[in-house]
Amino acid sequence: MAGAREDTPESCSSAAESEDPPGSARLTEAVPPEESEGCGRPLEEAPKKLCGYLSKFGGKGPIRSWKSRWFFYDERKCHLYYSRTAQDANPLDSIDLSSAVFDCKADAEEGTFEIRTPNRVITLKAATKQVMLYWLQQLQMKRWEFHNSPPALPAAPDATLAGNGPTLHLELGQEEAELEEFCPVKTPTGLVGEAAALQPVPAMPLALQNISLKHLGTEIQNTMHNIRGNKQVSGTGHGSLTEDSPQSVEPQSGEQASGMDPGTPGKEPADSPKPAPKFSLTTCLTQKTKCQSNTFPFFSEGLRNRTAQEKVVALEQQVEVLTKELKSQKELVKILHKALEAAQQEKRASSAYLAAAEDKDRLELVRHKVRQIAELGRRVEALEQERESLVHTASLREQQVQELQQHVQLLMDKNQAKQQVICKLSEKVTQDFTRPPDQPLSTADRDFLGQQERMEHLKDDMEAYRTQNRFLNSEIHQVTKIWRKVAEKEKALLTKCAYLQARNCQVESKYLAGLRRLQEAAGLEAGECSELLRELIQEALQWEASEAAADGGGVELGPVSEYDEYGFLAVPDYEVEDLKLLARIQVLEVRSHHLLALDAVERPLRERWAALGQLAPSAELKQLLRAGVPREHRPRVWRWLVHLRVQHLHTPSCYQELLRRGQACEHPAARQIELDLNRTFPNNKHFTCPTSSFPDKLRRVLLAFSWQNPAIGYCQGLNRLAAVALLVLEEEESAFWCLVAIVETILPADYYSKTLTASQVDQRVLQDLLSEKLPRLMAHLGQHRIDLSLVTFNWFLVVFADSLISDILLRVWDAFLYEGTKVVFRYALAIFKYNEEEILRLQDSLEIYQYLRFFTKTICNSRKLMHIAFSDMNPFPMKQLRQLRATHRERLEAELRELEQLKAEYLERRASRGRAVTEGCASEDDGDGDA
């Protein structure tokens, strides 16, 4: 609820006073009316401060009661501070209004309202209902101004920023105009603002009831501050104060008021006159006491009237406070001594490390430090266990306290109910005694009076609910706007968090790469240094597990999990330590690329797929498939692509009939299928877990295909194709038709025949394309006599199922199911182009073969690989691919015919030679008989 701002007469000095910090004693400043007449600033522009006395409900247990507090608002922090009186130097506590919600209940006591923050609920009470509504509207307005305040401008703003000033002012003006539509409340005179500081403190039934026991230290500090101010006033009242004339006081106070800058408390402006350098201590104290007495005349007058006994008590309190402060300072000195001793030890250790002449001495120092770190870690664990036990004990005590509070609340409710009954009975007895005996009320009169009284109560309730309804409407309106702004900030913070995590993954991968290079450099030197490197590498490989255990998982931007979304191991468990390190580096780089592309690429791509309706062949669909299908849309898209390929072969009950046929009689390939099941994707949990259903599904799919295509039956490699289809589609029949589409419609007819003719042809075609697209690489490989078909043959046979990581593999299959085998050639060329520079650096054939064994697993940037495949490899016409296939097929068939002819001639010669030997030589049986 936002109220209209009415101009009330304020002192002119409030325009010049500085915004003191919450700990300052000068919370308000009252200037006599006659001094405000000389101010040049209009009264309409004088800023009004939100401050005044309110009652706060606080305390614990049976001592909870209302306590008078002085409240004042800090615009810089959006905090509402409160102290016992307006003259206190330090506030007792503060309330954070930036995330607070305000509430007033119709059935509560008049003037009572609540401020609800995420941590607590504060109950306040104003003197009247008008004061309560004024505080509520002002607090709402202050909270709204804080959330909509423009960012602080730099010291020297340029013309562009300066030009935005009127527009920003206009927008804020429009927002305030919207807020002023709700129930304006006039400013209560004398109860809020700076004028309230001059009013006497509201009296309480008991003197000690208004003291805060929770903030006893702050109360003592405020008391000591007031006592010191009183001593200065009484000590210098007969000295320098009498020498200063009233005429000399006014200019100083005026200069002080006009010289303060509201935006920079505690700093003097540049154009203010500086005081003379020579002043006595008495003069400084005199000016300070004069300022204090002019600001709070009532408070200073109260200090002068204290008796000697009260002053002795105050001095004793001051001695006690100073004693405590001295004790705390001694403890601080002890802590600083310990810190200094630790720093000196660290310095001596660093000096010894730098002074060590040999690496062995330095290594021993490092080991000593490692042992110290381990010891500190054990101490931290012990302290953590102790803390957990204390937390558990505290929780048990908290439960006991809650039970006792509930019991006390029940007793208080019973007591209140009994008091209400007693009050009703007392009123009834009083009415019976006060009513004249000769004038009894008739039944009709009593009913009429009762109904009239009930009507008055109902009217009051209606008015209260109407006020509450207006306030709650305003609260909902403002909270909704604040919630929208918070949602936008949260989105920006999530984006920033993703970027920071990507940077963290990049730094960690560089660290691991640096360790690997150090290990390679020190590989030939067996000793303590290599042992230390091995320990560091093992510790780095175990970081992720410890981080996941600490974080507890469940966060989207958390650490990399053990398995990816399709069940593949994120970091494969290689036996060789170098391969483990490379796999870890590759996972971190994949994670960083994914996080960096989350907002720029992945989210717009998901929105495009979500907006795509009915699937139909088009150029847009082709581009989307090349970019990759999001996981939630991939099963639907693959089913549509498979149906597009096999719609002329598909029959509803074909798969079930093939299964029944396989159950009736065993297929000759069943034994080979059973052997290959356990070798299918050993790094995937769906095919290695004993309780998983995927191996049984894969067995049925392969047996059904062996009956579907007797010419092929089963060939090694088909198990991986069917396994990839099962991981995405999950249904047996859909995976079966996906395998049929790949083998019988996408790939050439004899790709999986006994001679693998089409597969051999594609290898020769790939050699020609590599010579055309990457001549430097092919010349380098030819120089070292590298046969690429030993590496690439399996790529084409299983469509990269064993070579690429799952994220890139499934993006390849997205385009492969739509465009065909040309995609396989594009990605094969792109893989060599991606790693061309690394291969050219190798100058040994054995190193090249070792690198080609796993270099596909080092590819982590799927966007870069896709760009190379579909942009850098252009032009790539299908006509050229068909011509190359036809040419190499003729040559291969001619070579196969020549080989068959040579084989037949050899068999014929062997047979004729065998007959001649049989005729000229005795048999082995004859020889045995002679013996």
C-alpha cells in the first residue's frame, strides 16, 4: 500500500544534515523554528526521515511484554534500526526490509501490525490506527524505492548516462503514481519524523521493563556514552562555554550543518572552510558538548539533575565495562601472538625450502608439509564430529523447549479463558446491582439493545476488514513485482554460475594436462619426484568423487556424475593410468563446452524443437538434425525416421512372428549372438548390470533379425547397432526396425556379407577423399606407411558406436538416419581434420598407431566437429560418392575374381601333386606292417 506524500512543515536544517550511519549517535537533528526562516531551500524539497517511537513485543517466556523503542529507517541498506531512546549512540538491532512482508490483522489490538522476514516475525504497535497506517505505507514505499532505485552513477558520467536521467525519473514517477492509487494516509503530527525525537520517551509501568536484556552490552555502551557526554557538559560549563557568545555559536552550527554531505557521511565538502590548526583540547570538547546539548536539550538537562549516588553507580558500571574490554583486548593480543608465531614458522619453512640445495631436501620439506596438512585434516574431522554431536544435543534441547513452550501456551490459553469468564460474570453482577429494581427492562428492549450492539460490532469489523483488504491488495501487487525482479536476477545468476563452472572445468583440465606433461617429462627418471607426481594425479582423479559426496548431488549445475544420461561411464575405467588422465581431461572439456553453449546454443535449439509440430522432410528439419536432437525429443524423432525408411517393409505382427519362429527352432547364429552379448558396450551400466533387462531385449532383437534376413543372419557389429537403438528407443520392436532400416535401406546391400565387399569399397573411397580434402595428412601418413583401414574399418561397420563419446555419437546418428551414409564419410573426414595438427607432430609410425587407437575419444567440442563436417568438407556431392564407389567396386571385384582364380589353380595343382605322391610312395599302413 502506497500513500500520497503530503508536505508538512519541517525544519530547514534536515535538508543539510548528513545521513549518519546506524551506529552514529546523531539520528535526528532538531532546529528551532526561527533558524529555519533563513534557509534558501524551499520547504517542499526538504527530505523527510522515517523515524519515531513504536512499541515492540519481545522477550522470552513469561516476561514477554511491550517495550518502547525508537525506530529509524536507513535508505542505503533498506534496514529499519531501533534503539531504546532517540539519544542512544548505538542501535539495538535492525530489520531487513528488502525481503520483508507487512501484515495487519483486523482482529488484533488497535495499532498492531507485523513485519515478516524470512528469519523472524516482528510485532509492533503504534499509538493510534492512523500512525500504524502511516508506518505501513511508508515502509512499503521505502521497500519499493529500494528495489527500483537506479544503480549508482560513476564520478564522471558521460553524455549517454547523463541523458538517461529524465527518462529514469519519469519511469520512477509513473511507478509512484501507480502506488499512490492505494489508500493515502496523512502524516501524523508530532508522532513520527524528526519532531518525535523532541517528545518525551513513552512511560512504561516498570523502569527496568524497557531495558533490552538480549542486547545488554549495547545498553551499557549507550549508557556510558551518555554519562561521558554529561561529564563533558558539567566539566566545561563554567569554563569555555561562558566565554563563547551566542553570536559565535550560530555561525559554527550553521557551517557544520551546511558543510555535511548527505551522500558521504563523515567527510567534509571541498568548498567548506577548514578550521584553524591551533585549538586547545578544552575548545574541542566545548564544541562537542555544545553540539550534543543543542541537539538533545532534554537529555542533557536530565543528566545534570542526577545525584552523586547515581553518578557513583554509573562510574562503577563504566569501570566494569572497561575491565571487560581490557580482558577482551588481552585475549586478542594472545590470538595475535599465536598468529605471529605461526607466520614466523611458515616463513622459516619457506626460507628452508628456498635454501635447500638439492631436490631431495625440498621433497622432504614438501612431505613434511603434507603430513602437517593430513594432521590438520584429522583435527578438522574430529572437530566436525564434535560439532555434529553438539548440534544433535542442541536439537534435542530445542525440542524440549518447544514442548515446554506449548505447555506454557496451553496454560496461558486456559488462564485467558478463565479471565474472560470472570469478566463476564463481573459485568453481569455489576449490571444487576446498578439497575433500579422498580424499572426492569422488557424482553423486547433487551433484544433491541443487543441487536443494536451487535450491529455496531459488525460495522467495526467491516471497516477493519475493508482496510485490511486494501492493504493486502497493495501488498500482493508489490510482492508480485518484486518476485518478477527476483526471478530475473535468479536467471542471470544461474547463467553466471554456469559460466563460472565452465571456467572451473577448463582450469581443472589444464591442471591435469600440466600434470600429464610433467609425468611425461619425468617418465625416464624413476625416483621420488615421479612418485610425487603419481600421487598428485591420483588425488586429482579422486576430486570429483569427493566433491559429489560433499555436495550431495541433486543440483543441475553440480559436478559431473559417474554415468551420463544414456548409462555410459563419464570417465572410463582404463587400466593404463595415462588413459585415465586423458579421459578425465576429456570429460572436463566436454562439460565446459556444454555449459558455455547452454544459453547461446542449447536453449534456443530446444525452443526450436519444441515449436516444431508435425515432422516432414524439409531443409529446416535437415539443419535441426545436423545440430542434434535434444534428449526429450530424440525417441519420437528416431521413430519417425525409421518409419520413413521401412514403411514399405513394416507389418504390424512381423516382429512377434519372428520371435515365435526363433522359439520353435534354434538359429545357427544363436551361439555367436550369445557370445557377443557380454562384449556389447562393457562401459555401459545397462548392459553390464546383472539385473538389467537390456541384454535380454538385445538377444531377442538380434535373433529376430537373423530370421528376418537369412542372407546375413548375424555379423559382428550388428550387436552394437541394435544396442544404440535400444538405448534411445527402449522398445524392442522399434529397435528391431531401426536395425532393419540401417542394414537393408541405408547401407549398401552387401555391407555385412561374408566378403564385406561394400565395406572394403568404402575404405578405398575414404582414402581417395582424404587425399583430396587433406593432402598434407595423407602425405605424412604415406611417408610412415600407415594403413588407415585398420582404424576406420570399424567406424563404418558400427557407425562410430565404439569410437565417439555418447553425446557426439548420437548427434552423428541423428543426421545419419535422415541423410544416409554420406554423413559417415563427412564425420570420418572431420575427425581427421579435427586432429590433423596433432598427427602431423608425430614422427614415428608406432606413435601414430598408438595415437590413432584412442584419438577419437579426445574430441570434446561437438559444435566444432559438426561445423567441420558440414561446412569445411564442402563441396561433397552424392554423385561423386556414387562414382567413386562404382569405380572401386569394379576394381575390388576384379581383384576378388583374380584371387579366386589363383585359389582354384592352387587347389588343382595340390590335388594333382597329391595323386602323384600316392602312386609312387608306400602308404603309412604298409610301413607299419613291415615293422
